[in-house]
Amino acid sequence: MNPVLFQSAIFPARYLQGQGAINLLPEWIGKLGTKALIVAGGTALRELVPNIEAREVRNFLVETFNGECTVKEINRITEVAKAGRCDVVVALGGGKVIDTVKAVANELDAKTIIVPTIASNDAPCSAISVVYTESGSFDHVIHLRQNPNLVLLDSEIIANAPVRLLVAGMGDALSTWFEADACYNSGSPNEAEGRCTLSALTLARLCYDTILKFGVQAAESCRLKIVTPALERVIEANTLMSGLGFESAGLASAHSIHNGLTQLPATHAYFHGEKVAFGVLAGMFLANRPVSLINEVYAFCGSVGLPVTLAQIGVINPTEDDLRKVAVATCAPAESIWHEPFQINPERVTECIKLADARGREQ
């Protein structure tokens, strides 16, 4: 007998967004603990850590992230934090360093501060870490005890990051409402181990509406490295709205198709949100969405530069075996595609991936 699912929602303890927000980091380390380990990606290590180290408060150590969220890297960072007697762990970088740090904090029962340097996905707010193999394929998901204690998002840093990363974040955010809608209609569990709340469903829809309205302007702002109201709105949509929406409403086909696509090494050079965006396109054909909505989403993807074909995520002239491998992985028993309110099998997934690619090539 299936357990009763109560409506459930979870959130980070605090979210701060704005120009210059990173200057609050030493203060917040002091509020949450006594000593922090800052885990930084390569760009952050070069461009941001020196300014943090120059401040008077030095209540932290710094460790370089090795580039992939794997079991090996999580264990390595955990040992560094233990050796340094750190009770706060800080992620300074993109989605993979963020997921690694959340897993480390979970192991140590430490406080977590997330300082994204890009708005390329909705990892910062969630209590989930996506773990990959050493070769870069999706491996498994860790469900953490709690969400981050603080998400500290400096919009000036995001404005100075490559525009492609912001657009990839829109791809991840694009999936939020489609997957929330699927979970709500099927009564499937969300990532908070309950049922979708109306609040999460509403946030998911607001996320979709926001990126469609402000996405093009935000991308142009990022291209010019200028913080504008449109950019601030899309940063919030990519990070907070999408994060709360996916976690407290649920995941469905788009992220499963992403996971399936990672079985093809050619996709590893492309960002999470780019592959998720293609998952949205294929998922619309699976769900038999109205033509008007399909046209709207393809037009949006084209306007901001999200991929609409397999070739645009590295999959050129795939064989039937390639597509079968993607579809079988997409339909693995633990995958969220089973949250969709209609019949699923690898054959249907293969057909819809082909349909999505063919429609994209018409653009």
C-alpha cells in the first residue's frame, strides 16, 4: 500500500540577491559558525577569492574544486573540511561545486552558504545534490537533510559571467512549470517527499512567464555586462523561482530526458540547462501539448539561443542504438519521467526525441 502523501514544501533559510551581495559573506560566516571552508571553482578562485581574502575578517579556508560532482570529490572535500575543523561550508562557483558543497555539508552536519557565480541552473536553493560518474555521466541523486542556510547571489557577478550560462539557466527554468504541471495533474511526489502545493505550482508558472517576458532583455544585459531590472528578474527566476518550483512541485520528463542524454559522451560539453531545454521540447510532444504552446516555446528558445535540435547539444547523426540508449536511461525505474500523467515507454520517448529534433530543424 502506498503511503499517504501530504502537501509539502521546503525552502532555503534565507535568500539575498543584489549588487555587491558577496561583500556580506564574511559577516554571514560569522553569523552561522566560527570557521568556513570556501570551495571555489577555477574562475572564482582567480577573480573573486583574492578580494574576499583581502578583507579584514579571515574566518575561512579556501579549497579548489576539481571540476565534477563525484563521490570521490565529495569525500575529498569532506576530509579537508574535517581537518580544518570547519562548521560552515561555502560554495563559490557553478552548479557542480554547489552540489558538491551541499553534499559535504550534509555529511558533516555543517551550515551551508551558496554563492553562485552564474545563474545557469536551479541548484543553489535545493536540498538535492546530483552526482556524476568520473566520466561525466549522470549517476545518482542525494536527497539532503535540509536546504542551504543562505543563498547569497551577487547580480553584478552574474552580469559579468558569459551570457551562454545565463541562457542555460533559462533552459533549466523553462522546465519548471511543465514538470510542476505534470506532477500536479498526476498526484506524483515532489522532491520534498509530498504532493505539489498550489504555492509551488504558482511559482513554477511565474517562473515560465518571467523568462518569456524578460529573457531576451536579460540576455542582452548580460552581453553588455550591465545589471538591469530585466536581468535581476531572470536571475531570480533561474535561481529562486525555479528552485522552489521544481523542489516543492516536482520533476518529470524534461530532467529524465536530460539524464538520458548524458549517456552520450558528445553531450558532456553542453550545460545542464541546455540539455534540459531539449528535454522540455521532447516532453511537449510526449504530453501532446497544444501546437500554440509548442510554437511559443520553440520561438522563445530561438530568441535567446537555447538548443532546439540534437546537433545543438552535440548529437550529430545519432544512430538508432544511440537514441535507444538515451530512451532506456530516460525510462529507468527511479527516473522522474514516471511522474507524467500518461503512458511512458522507451519507444515513445525515442519517437518524441525525433519529433522534437525534426521540429527544431524547421526553424
